[in-house]
Amino acid sequence: MPEAKVDKLLSRLRLKEFKLTSLLEITNAINDNYPVDRLLRIYEYILREQLAISKLSLFINDEGWKCILKYGTKNAENKIDVAADLLRIREITVIESSSKEYLHVFDIVIPVFHKDSALAYLLIGDLDEEEVKISPTIKHMPFIQTITNIIVVAIENKRLAKDIIRQERMKRELEVAAEMQRMLLPANLPGNTSVEIAGKYKAHLQVGGDYYDYIPLNEDEFVFCVADVSGKGASAALLMSNFQANLNAVLKYAKDISLPELIVVLNDRVMENAQGEKFITLFIGKYNIRTRKLLSVNAGHNHPILTDGNKVHFFTKGCIGLGMFETIPSIEMEEIEVPPRSTIVCYTDGLVELENDEKKDFGTQHLVHLIRNHLHITMEDLNGKIFEEAETFKQNQPWIDDIAVLSLRLY
């Protein structure tokens, strides 16, 4: 056999051995769960030292295109807009001419796709054809594409694994937050010959920004309220928990504070904590069992409903929501004497703004009708009826917001 032919065969064998060894090294590194930077060092060594590729930029799609490996490019990759310059490329492509000079630094673009989604783009330049005795442009591009694919998929799997761990951690944190939020709601509501109170809450997400409370002041008086933070989710829940703590602290140490004075204090606290980015609507009432006198302020909240079965009264007097302005322009307190066996239902906008398939909302009048038709049942049962009616009303539509309902019967 001619010597040249033997040398050619030996060269091919060495090349195949090199490729198999490289693939084995990368596979073992992935199986041993090497960190991303170590995987990239192995990948760089194969391309730079073994295949003599002197210029390289590797872009991956990780919530936006990022260059995760580069050398020999004099920062040409900083000028590349992957979406505009490369996204149309779906096969190994030689850069022969381009109106964009920064692409001339490279010779070849190698895309990595998963189905129809681009995962990565490898740009290489200054190939040394003598180093491996065979043209890299023709013979080695599929191999380079293969190991690039393996590395990119490994990095993507690591990212997905981290995302899963992060999501599980967030899920657990939200579960804890939801449990803590449930603990903020009053556990023991009165049910006696003078007053019966029941509350019900449904968060749109795991945690939310709706809140209700019952705070006894003395044997004859108590405060009740319902509130709603603008927005949803964890940030709303955090602001509401802070608001609940402030409300209870003020009433504990200043039981004789008037409702307008209380509103001013709470507005200051909301402004301090929310920095003007969120606000809270609030209805708060102070009831005296002996005198049947109810004082209330409605701070931009949905109007609670009072009915004795005959007349219907809406609590509308008050002020703007808390946290909208540093100083509330004016606060109007309402004072009424509550008729015997009256029912009061306080609620948040997630109930009355709930839509059905025909895009009609649940509405206040629907709620009034429901209350008047169920004045004979307990407050807990009434709340159950309200949520049951809402579930039926919305048909196939989703719950759009947090919902809180606080119902009182004043005998």
C-alpha cells in the first residue's frame, strides 16, 4: 500500500479517535454535573487547541440573547444583534459578504435549533486548515455543530433545573405566605344575641391584597373593616399585612381615637410603605351594641350594603383611598342608628366586577337582591351563598381578582 495512502488512513483514524474522545469527555463532564463555566472550558479547549479555531463567539437564548463564550474577536460580538443578524439562519452558513462589517470577523455561522426554536448561534473565524490535515470548513462543521448542540442543551437543562428549583422554592414560600395571610384574618368572630359576624376570603393567586377584620374595643364597642390593595399577588399581600399590623397597633394603644384621626394615621403609614406605587381602599366602621350607633368612613371602597329587609342603605361617605395623596383633602364620617335585625355586607371589587361569558358583571344590584332573599339564614351561610352564586354566575370565565366578604347581623 502506498505510504501516502497509509498516512491518509492513519490521519482519518486519529481524527475519528479525537472526535470520539472529545464527545466522551464532554458527556462524562455533563454526567458528572460539571458547572457551566467548566463545561465551556472543555468546549473551548477542543475548538481552540485541537481544531485551531482562533476566533469564536457563542450566543445562547437565555431570556434574551447573551454571548457566553468569546475569544479572539476584539469585541465584535458586542455589535451583533442576534435577532436581526442571525435569526434567519437555520443551517451552517459561510459568511461570504455582508453589509455589516462586524460580521466579517467571522467565517462561519453554526445554528443550534430545537424543533423550530433557536437555542444558540456559534460564530467562528480564522480556521487553520493545516492543523488537522483536513478542511474544517467541509469536514468538521457537523462535528462542531454536534458538540455545540450537546453543550448548549446541557446548559439549557441546567437552567431549566434551576428554574424548577426556584419555582418550587417560590411555591413553598407562597404557601407559607398564604398560611400567614390566613392567620392575619380574625379566627374568632362573634355570634351571639347582639351581633353575628362571618367572613370569607378567596385569593386570585395564592396570596392577595384583600383583607377584613373585627377588632373588639370594649364590652360594648368593636371596629370592623374590609380593605383592598391595588394590584395582586405577593407585593399586595405584604402591603396589606403591614396595614393590618398598623391598624391593630393604633387601635390597641389609642382606643379613643376618632375614625377621621385614624384615617389620617393610616394614610401616613401607607404612603410611607407604598411610596406612592400602591394605594388601599378601606371601609371601616365602629359600632356600639348598646346605643346601636354606627360610625363609618369609606375611603374609596365599594359601598357596603345595609338592609333590614325593607330599606337598603349604601355607605358612601368618607374620603379618597389611602396612599393616593400625602394629605387627604377632606374626610366625612357617617353616623347612623342601625335598625334591629339589620344585615351589613362589606365586600371587595373582585365580587361585583366578576364577569360571565356574556361580559356582564355580577354587579351591586345582584348582590343586594341576593342579600334580601336570604335574610333568614346565618351570616356564614349567607357568605357561602354569595360565593356559590358568584361561581354559578361567572360560567366559564376565570376568577379575575381577590374577593373578600364580611357580613354582619346586628340584632
